[in-house]
Amino acid sequence: MASVKVAVRVRPFNSREASRNATCIIEMEGNSTQITQPGTTKQNTFSFDYSFYSHEKRPDFATQEIVYNKIGKEMLDHAFEGYNVCIFAYGQTGAGKSYSMMGAPDDRGIIPRMCEELFQRIKAAGADMSHSVEVSYMEIYNEKVRDLLNPGSQGNLKVREHPVLGPYVEDLSKLLVSSYSDINRLMDEGNKARTVAATNMNETSSRSHGVFTLVFTQKQAVGTVSAEKVSKISLVDLAGSERADSTGATGARLKEGANINK
């Protein structure tokens, strides 16, 4: 099992690209991605663990469900085995990172699908197994950490280093949840509090890195001994890298972009 896997996804044109009669230069077949250099016929081919074609409808079109089944289910399997797992979306602003991770109410992304299946598996577990799930949601905006589940948190939370557990955010809210509906409500609250703004390239550009974390604990009685497995599931939606001249950023937007690109 590889410890790191890389997936790429090509999205449909947005309204700005369609109005300019843009041409898609990306082609995908299996796990290979071909990029045609504009104005030429020269192609460069790259291989990844997964290549998801979501540009236009065709037999190999990658839906949100397909993306989750390929990536999310495997991560959830490892979490139940007791491993820490992480999925993060990286790319240029407007590339579709937030859509792949969070999705829309009628077309959910990796995070809500994973959370729902987590509780489905918990419900199906044996009576000798007990579970607990804690949730935290934070954003990193202009190099400052903010708790998205605590509306009164306006300050900069401190990042500390634990000698055994590693880095952690001091005073970050960790809320115990007992169902998918609890998580869905917290996700909705956190997403509403997250910093977004319009740029020339993206009307709802994420101006911060979002980190949604689940701490998943499993306890099972083995004879007179209680065995415990703790897994940390980190789901990260990074703010998109950008060029100031393309986004038209000035003032606060320009400062945000500089910090995003660091």
C-alpha cells in the first residue's frame, strides 16, 4: 500500500471560460493525463494514481460518487484499521477544489460522503464495539488560525507541539457528535463562517485554507482488557494559488493572495 497517492481532476468550463470559447487541452485515459501545448500538437503525458475526467459527459465521466469511491472509501478503511489519514485538495483558484471536497447540496463531495459512511459503518458494527467521533473545523487566513465552530473566536489561535502527539492548535473546539446530521450541521455552520471573496477568476474564491478534522475512537472489550484504536482523519481544502494579474486582486485581496501562495 502506497503511503501517498495523487489524483488529478479536470472540471467543466465555467461561464467566463465558455464565453471566451476556450478549448480544453486536457485528455485522460485510465490513469494517464495528456496535456496538449496550446497552438501546437505536442503532447505531454503524465501518470497518476487516479485521473478523473469531469469536463463533459462521456462514458468515463467522473461523478462526485466515483471520486469518493476511488479515494474516500480507501481512506475510511484505513481509519477503521487505526491509521491516521489525510486528503487535501490543491490547485489554482477556481479549479474546483471546494467542489470536490464539499460539493453542493444536491451533489455532495468527499467530506460529507465520508462522514455519512463513517456513521453507517459505526451503526453496522458489533455490539462489543463502542465508538466516539469528535469534530473540529478551522481556517488559516492570512497566516492566522481561526476556529470556524466557535463564532466568538476572532483571535489568532496558537499552534503548539506536543512531544508525543505532534503539532496541535491550542484552544481549538472539539465537538462530540453522534450522527451524520450533527456533522452536517457543523459543516454548514463552519462553511458559512469561512472567508470567501470574489475575484476575476472565481466568484466564490476561498481566501483561506480549511481543515476539517475527525478524531475517531474505537473501543472493544477483549476478555478483561479493553482495546482502543484512535484515528485522525484530516480533510483539507486549500485556498487556490493565483496570479495577481489574472485575479485582478488589489488591497486586501492582494495581501490574501500573497499569503495563499506562500
